[in-house]
Amino acid sequence: MHDYGKAFRLDGKVALITGAARGLGAEIARAFSQAGAKVMVTDVADHGAANTAGAVRKAGGIAEHMVHDVTSEAQWEAAVAAAIGKLGGLDVVVNNAGVETGALVAQCTLEDFRRIQDINVTGTFLGIRTAIRAMSPGGPAGKGGSIINMSSVAGIIGVTAHGAYGASKGAVRTLSKAAAVECGRLGTGIRVNSVHPGLVSTAMGTQLLDGLVSLGLAPDRAAADAAILALHPLGKFGEPYDVACGALYLAADASRWVTGSELVIDGGVAGS
């Protein structure tokens, strides 16, 4: 008989979460720790990463942190090595670090477009590649594991004033599928999946809503809130908890037969 309670536990696992100074990354770190994982918290903002790791430890968990620019190959190698060296292995990598800048396609600067692709796509690519090398048989962790890539509902459907962001998250979606197929067929024991949130009540979500006003697409913040809320059939924005629960499922053995999938956590936006 299966132990379904154990299936959703992460006892004995080590997880590396990027962009974990705040928002979804910080909440995922807390969720994983509560489920029994040791967590390596990384972010370009050292103070924020330290705060997240400190909060995890204060709650009784085991956490380390480090500064990590996800666009740097060397820093990815250092982060993975630190997780293995300080926490004893690597079983889960969450590629959560990302940026968003609202702009109509006709007005988006090349500089902004390239910056978004570099962080959201290149950063995720480097995370996938480094994780595969570490977690595959013969690698320094070598036991397989789960790679979770944070995409967006904007990677599935078009969203006004978020063409560059949507392009980056669409790339994350298909890159995840390609990596999943490769890892499965090559017998690495590594699963790769993407997560697609709708609007979540975080600093990035607030930035999106404020951006609609600054771009003249909504007369004020209340109108922006109402317009975006109307896209969500469940009638409310998501909370970091909602997305962290999905990541927890993909990290745990409960999802052992799940790879190359899109976990859409969007209040019904993509289905409406």
C-alpha cells in the first residue's frame, strides 16, 4: 500500500531555488523546507536571499544562501557546487529567477527585449544544463531529480503589453519539454516540468498592474485591477502559496511519472 502522506514529503532532498529573495521564490523555499528539504536560496540580491534563508532556519529548517546571477555560467556552477558541498546533494532545482517589463510590442526597446530574454531564457537554460550535468548518473549529485522551470500563463496565451515577457516564458515552456524528453530517453532519472501562474499577489504582480496605468492602458490602478481580475474565472488573484503548492508537487515523489508537463496555476485564465 502506498503512503500518500510520504509521497508529498521532501525528507532527505536538497533543493536549489533561484530568485528566492522574495515573492514566489521565497515562498517555495519555505514550502520545501516545511516538507523536509534542505534548501539553497540564491538571488542577485544578497540581503534578500539571506533574509529568506534566515527565516527558514528560524522556523527550524536547514538553509544556505548565496549571491547568484543566473546569466553567469560560472555562478551557476558555483551555486550547484555550494548546494552539494554544504547541504550534501542536489535533488531539485527551481529556475524561478525572472524579470518583467511591460511594453507594447511596437514600443518595446531592443535593450529591454534582450534583457528579458537573457535573464528569463538564458538563465533558465543555464540552470537546466548545470542541473542535468550535476544530477545525471556520474555527476557530483548523480541520483536524478526534478527540475522545475517557472514560466507563466503568458507563455501560453498572448497578453497585452507583455510580448517580450511572453516570448521569454514561451521559450521556457518549450525548452522544458525538450529537456524532459532528452532526460527521459537518456535514462538520467531527471524530470523537467514548467509552471504557469496567472497574476499572483507579489511585487512583480503589482508591477504589472501599475505598468498598465503608466502605459495608458488603464485610467487608474483600480481599473487595472478590475480588468486583469476579469480574466480570472475564479474571480481572484493567486497567492504565492498557490504556486508553491504546485512546485511542491513537482518536487516530490508524488509526481514521479510527470515530465514535460505544463502545470497551469492561473485561476482559469488559459482555459477561458
